[in-house]
Amino acid sequence: MDVMNPPIEQPMQQTVATTAAPSELKILCTLGPASMDPRTIQRLEQSGATLFRINLSHTEPADLPRLIKIIRSATDVPICLDTEGAQIRTGRFVDGQITLRDHALVKVHKKRVPADDKNFNFYPPESVEMLVPGDFVRLDFNSALAQVVSCDDEAVVMRVLQGGPVGQNKAVVIERDLSLPPLTAKDVKALAIGRDLGITHFALSFANKGEDVLEIRTHVGNDAFVISKIESRGGVQNLEEIASHSDALLIDRGDLSRQVPIELLPQAQKSLIKRGNAANTPVYVATNLLESMVSSSTPTRAEVNDIHNTLADGADGLVLAAETAIGQYPIRCASMISKVIRGYQQDGLTAKGFYPEDAISLLVEPHGGRLVHREASDSDRSTIEHLTHVAIREKDLMDCEQFAYGTYSPLTGFMGRETLESVLDTYRLPNGEVWTLPLLLQIDADKVRNVSAGDRIVLTDESGRVHSLLDVTEMYRYDLDSLAARMYGTTNRDHPGVAQLTGRSDLFVAGHVTLVEPLASPHRHYLLSPVQTRFIFTQLGWSQVVGFHTRNPTHRG
């Protein structure tokens, strides 16, 4: 039996199948002050972003050409313009935020005024005309609650029932359905600019019915990719109709939570995703996926569970908003989403003899799919004194360590004849994995006179110090001149590789290596195994690493 194929072929197939899947799920990243620069945009793309979103609620149309140019200078990932849509928002405040006091009377003016905690505006301006006495008005994600008490030609007077801080450009919810146009004048202007600049992806906020989607298509064309956002009662009720005219749906849990009781939001999400799936329309989910990472470098356990469960519900994509637009850690947020997706998509099973797949790493996967890990257990150690001990060269012991630590993944030990022939002929292992270098163990016949395939032996250094265990799978002879010619293209003994190969035994021993005790070294604390380097790179949030071969002394400075 060949040393290579039996232990590694199945794990490799399993891992390759699972790690290829993240590209199927979409990651939408909103760009803003924290991320609107080429370097960050490139890192977001490397971290898995598949669509970059510009929120028109916080962007002026005149700024679009400049912003689009910045994005395109860094990436070819598509850009999506997300409209303001049929929503009422607070206007601008002199100090950026006000605090409404319980029982205070405040005026919402129809014409623009210098805004403070007594007098302010709503946007769009015509929305004020729709208010009538008795209307309940919630401001800034339920921070404050007021009731309309009177209306005149200049303003609407409201009594504050529950005070609280209110920010500018924040959502306002009227506790009855109002018929607002699906696009604001600002949206229409921005969409025209976007189309002129070649933008093909658009998001319709507060899609309430199928006609709203048809309306945005009159501005962006039937060839555009339209994402309809489900964030209102109308959107929930008319989802199938909206889906029939849309390329994708987006469940915005933030705005939806103002019309669906928050305690019912989880089941609403499950229901909406299920309906979207049934309509064969991709469904994305947004809001508070990683809210804590706006100011923290790591997410909460609840957030990670929420993302996993959202994917399990059937979501086709995830949307980062404040996390990447204004948060302190936009790249880490995108990386975390990718990591959770990768963790969700793999089965989590671990084969004996391999490091567990690092579900949170965005690094390229180990060669062959999994990182080999073969270190002796207590049970292995207990048998050592009863086994045959064979002293081998320090170079071969160093190879043993590389097998055990996974440096040579997916190899688990010295090559048998079949693997050797495959590498020499095709530069591949028998299972198809690229491998160009034979790794062989030459042992003098008299040292293994009583050893045969199926035996376990102990490998030691010349002093007899135990280093590794070798489960012998094959012992074979090979003509050294023929092997040298195939490996090095020459049989000339002046070639150091040829001299080393032909100066030793023609008996080769193949088998799986298990490390007992590494070689002593005063520099051991500088030696990092593959799993250690991958751990460090992952902790640093790196997704791309350049390797440098420090073979020559001048490269080691």
C-alpha cells in the first residue's frame, strides 16, 4: 500500500468541497467616512465584499461622481446606489442632535427653519402636509414619541409623550399608513447620475408594492439589477408581487422593526426569507449584524449566532451598513462575515491526524485541503521501549518534523513507490495534488533487517535519542542512477544532490510519521509551525501573506 493515498484522499476531497462555497453567498458593504478610500476598499474586496453600497440618505447627488471614481480606482466590484425611498426623516439640526423633553410642545415646520428642540423640519418637506391631529409620531428608532395636537398653514404642533435624544436625518415613523412616492426628487437626480456613470445595481428603499419597482425601472432601465428592500408593512404584505419585478430582496431589520414588534422580528425574518426563496429571488439581510464592531474589534457571541442562524434561514447574502460605513473596524467586520460564512458552510468534522479546519481564517487553505498534524499521544509513547529503534540522519529527522507539523501537507510521511513514480512523471501526487519534490527515506538494509511493512519502528538520532515513530507501509529498492537522472537530470556525482542520493543505500522505507520529541535547538522559540503562523496571521486579520524562502545566508539578515 502506498503511504500517500489512503490517509489523505478523503479529507482533501471533503475540505475542497466546503471551502469553495463562500463565493456563492453575497457580502454587501456600505461605504462611508470610515471606508471611502482606495486602500480600505481593496481590503474589503479581499475580505469578501461582492457589492459596494452607497447610501443616498447620507450622500448628496453632486458627490456621486467623485465617490464612484474613488471606488473604481480601487476595485471592479459593482457599486449599488441605495435610494432614500418612501421614508420620512428628521431634518438638519443646528447642533446635529436635539433632546426632546417629556410633555413639551414642539413644532414641525413646513418651511425650513434653523432647527432646535422646539422647532425643526421633516424630510421630504411635503410629508408634514400629511400629518393630522391625533397621529402618533416616533422619532429616531423609537427614541422619542410624540402626538400631533394641531396643524396650521405653517407648522404641525406635537406634544412629546416620551422624550429622548433625536439625531438629524433619522427615521420618523407615523403610526398609520401614508402614501409616499417610492422615489424622492433627490433619488431621481442621483439615479440619473448613476446611469450616466455606468452604474447597474440599484436598491429601492421601502418598496411597498410591485408598482414601486416598476417606477424605479423607468429611471434605471429594465437591464439594471434592482434590489427591493422589505422594511415596511406594505413590503411584507406584497412581497411576492415585489419579488416578481426584482432581481433580489433585502430585509432591512432596522426599519422593519419599527412596524413589526421587535419580539416578533425573528419569526418575521424567517417567514420573509422563506417566501423570497419560494419566489426564486435572492434574499439579503441587513441591520445590526455586527453592530458591536462599530466600536469593538470583535463581535459578540449573540451576533455570530445571529449571522449563522440567518444563513440557516436561507439568506443569500448579508449587508454591512454602519459597521463598514462609520465603524472603527470596517475590514475586520467584512472578514468576520466571511469567516462565519465559511464556518457555516463547512461540516466541521475533523479527521484524525489533521489540524481542525480553521473556520475563521481567510488565508488560502493548506495545500491539499487540511493541515497535517501527527504528534504522539500517551498511548503512542507507552509502546516505544518495545519497538525496534533505527538511527537516521539529522536531515531525515528534520523531514519527520515537517511531516508531523504539516509543513509538507498533505503528505503524512515518506513516499512509497507509487507516489514517487507519480511525482517524477507528472509532478503530482497520485490523487492529483501538485507536488514536485520526492521526499524519501533511505536506510541501510542491516538496520531494518527484521522490519517489514505493517511494523511500527522508532526513529532516533545517532545518539539513540527518540525522535519519531514510523508506521511502515512499504519497503522497496530503486536503482539510484536511474532515480538521480529522473530527479536531477544528471548522474554526475559533482552534483551535490546526486552525490548525496547515490552515496547511500538503495533501500527506501515508506510510512506515516508521528513526532515524539523534536530536535533540540537553542532557537526553538523562533521556530513557528504552520499552525502557529496561521494562528498569528488570523489574529492579525491578514488574508494575504507573501512567503520568502530564506535559503541563502545573505537572505537571513
